Amino acid sequence: MKRMKRSIALCLVLVMALTLTACGGGVTAKDATALVQGNLDEIYLGKFDPEYLELVDITEADARETYEEGLEVEAEVFAYYFDISNMTDEIKAEIIDLYKEIYAWSKYTVGEASKLDESTYAVKVVVSPLDIFVLVDEAFDEAMEPFYTKYANVDISAMSDDEYNAYDKEWADAVISLCREKLPEMGYLEDRSLVIQVTLDEDDYWVMSGDDFNSLDEIIIEYP
């Protein structure tokens, strides 16, 4: 299994997160908490609270688009992580559906914001990391043994494009099938806590810290 350098994809998710802003001026600690809660609910749960939408001045359609774009990014992460070379529209749709089911179980608690100064709030978030890919990793070699055996004596480099695409699809199907097999066993690892800063940027908008969001996204799902 390839070990994913998640920063490649995280920067794309981060750009979307930073567009979810609250107008500068008159922002309270309650608003800062709502901003973090709303961002996380939107990105991971596809949940769009009306008060949050009003706070950041976007429509539900805007929020849903961001949620769906985030799932597409995660599909790219999945393909890279599991070394799927040719992610067809069909495979991509299957992976997106898988992540919808995984992320529906995202578990985090957003605490009350504390005002650090006139341009910064701190919001503590406790995350219970999902262990789905830990379970997949533990079962991977045994589950994929039939695939390995089938192609043990095959020269992959000598395959035609059509043959390789069929081979790659078979690999992708086997990986997705294993992930789905482990879904009912999915649980949580030990809670981890971190602080998200909500800051007033140079354009007079309140935003979640990009680095802090990166840190949180790294632990929502544990990638071994």
C-alpha cells in the first residue's frame, strides 16, 4: 500500500475551507464557535445549519458544492493512497459514496471560543479519529492475496492499455470491496484535542487558521 502524502490534497481542501468566512466586525465568541462548527459540519457531514449559512453569507447550494468538492478531493487521496492509476468516473463515484458513509460517522466536539485579542479567537476541538483504514491495513495483505496470486507471473509492463486498465479496475474494485467489508467494524481511536484559531485577516474577514485546519483534517480519519 502506498503511504499518502496528504499535504498534496489537503491544500485543496484548505482553499475551500478558507472561503467559508464571516464578515469582519462585531464577531463574538459565539460566532467564532459557530464558524468552526459550521465549517466542520459542512466539510465532513454535509450538514448546513441555516444560522451558519447566514453567518458566512452563503447559500445551501454553495455549501453543498463545497461538500461535494471535498469528497472529490478525498477520492483523489484514496486513489493515490491505494495506488489506483486510472480512476474512471465509475470508480470515482464509488469512492465518493464510500467517503460519504465514512464521514457520516465523523465525531468531534467543538468547545466555546476564547478571545485571545482583538483579532484572534481560540476554539478547542476534540476529535475521535475514525479507524476504518487501520482496519483495512490490518486485513489488506490477506484480503488481496487472490489478486496477488492471479498476477504473480504476469508481466504488467507488457500489458496493452486496455489490459492494464482492466487490471487496475480489478485492483480498485478489490480495495473498495475490502473497505466496504470493514465499514460495519469501523470505530474510533483515542480522542485527540487541538485548538483552532479563528483570526481576522487582512481583508477584514474572520477565517479558520489554515494550519490548524490541516492538523484537524489529518486526524479525522487515521491513515496508517
